[in-house]
Amino acid sequence: MKDLTLVLVDKPGTLADVFEALGKAGVNAVGTCGFPAAGEGILHVLVEDPDAARRAVESVGLEVRAERDVVVLDPLPAQPGTGGAVLRRIANQGVNVDLAYLTEDGRVVLSGDDVPALERAARS
């Protein structure tokens, strides 16, 4: 799976445009997170077919700013401290995480500058 970073215009309907375009193209957004930044809307979308997703969102005039490799971990136990333990293990190995969100089924999506090192650290 890949994470696509989309740039959205801050106006009603733009988010709907993304998900309608993905749906029409048969692309499922497995996970997503979004936030405003410097006057733009930034949306991260985890997809299994990044090429089809890119074509779909670009067809409605939206920008795909980046495509990133990610590590997808199984859902963590719903107990205090489990996320911190995983992230501390990664940090103790000197690996930086600069993207984190959850999928629709609770899996943990992580990315950073060194995805292979992140993968090793997260699964150690």
C-alpha cells in the first residue's frame, strides 16, 4: 500500500470530490487523515492502487503532492501505553516517524525518511 498526499482547496465539497472520484474509480481509501496547513487542506490517503487513485483525483483537478511508502502494523491492543511503547522502540533505534494515522480497521500507518529502518524497528 502507498500513502498519497493530496492538496485540497479549503471550500465546501472538495473532500467529497476526492472520495467520490476514488469511489468511481473503484479505489478504496483504506486509511486517511487530514488537516489544514498554510492555507491548504492536506489529506493523506492510504490506497492499494496508487496509480488508479492518482488518476482519479487528478481527473477532478486535485493535486497529488507526494506518494510515500509506509509501514502498516496490526491493530494495537486498546490499552494505555501500547502506542507509546511501539513508538519508543522505534525512537530508541534512532528512527524518525513523521506520519502516523489509523486505517479503517485500526491498523497503524507509519512513515518517515527511512521506511526500511522504520519497518525493522517497528517489528523488532
